Amino acid sequence: MARKNVILRLRKHLTARREALRKSLKLEIADLRNLPGLPSGDSADAASDAAHHELSSQLAELESRELVKIERALQRIRAGTYGSCESCAKKIPLARLNALPYTTLCVACQRDEESGLGGPDIDERGWDKVYDNERSLRDDNIRLADIELDLSGSGR
């Protein structure tokens, strides 16, 4: 019975966090939509604005990922599968759920996934392929004059 009470408390916590993230994302997206077309000050102002918008963009991305995980956890609560590991089906300890309420894996399965030994989302291709592809895309014969940039903001 104690596990059920903890899960109910975690559901309230997840719901509150979801609402806070939604409000924060709404503000950040509105801020990103209000990007000025051309810099209004000197190059230092333009650099500061660019850094601010890059930071807002990255923060919005992180918060949206967390929001997806929270939504998934709330769906698992409704389905009655919350608190059990998606990989091995064992119960996730309450201490882990308290620390990371949207987790879907027990500690052992999380370690296996992070070390590349298993887990539901393991990519068999490996990171070495990314490096190989990056190397094949390199072309030392490209000149800056060969690249066209559209600075008008029209996107055409």
C-alpha cells in the first residue's frame, strides 16, 4: 500500500512539473519567435543577442525533452505500468523513482543501456560511423566564395 501512495504523490509532482514546463516553454517559444530581423546595435549587441537566443533555444529543447518524458510517465501511471522497468519488468526502487520520477529503467538496465550492452533504444551502428561520415563530407577544396548566404531573412 505504501508504494501506491508514493506513486500517487509522484503523479502530483509530475503533473505540477508538467504545468511549469508548459508555461516556461510557452515563454521561451514566444521569445524565440520575436527574433529581430537585423541586429539593431553594434557587433557586441548582435553577438549578445545571438548568444541569448541560442541559450533560449537549447533550454527550450531540454525542457521539451523532459516534458515528453513526464507525459510518458503519466501515461504509464494511467496504464498501471509505472514503476516497473521497461527492459526487465522488475519493480524500480522507490528511491530511484523519487530521484527521477520519469525514469523507465531500473538502475541495472540503465547501466547496461549507457554502457552499450543492451536496452530498448540501442543503435547497433555505433558512433564510429558518425566520424567516418563526417570525414567523407570534408572537402578541402571548398572556398568561402563558393558558398551563397541569404542574409535578407526572406528564406528564399
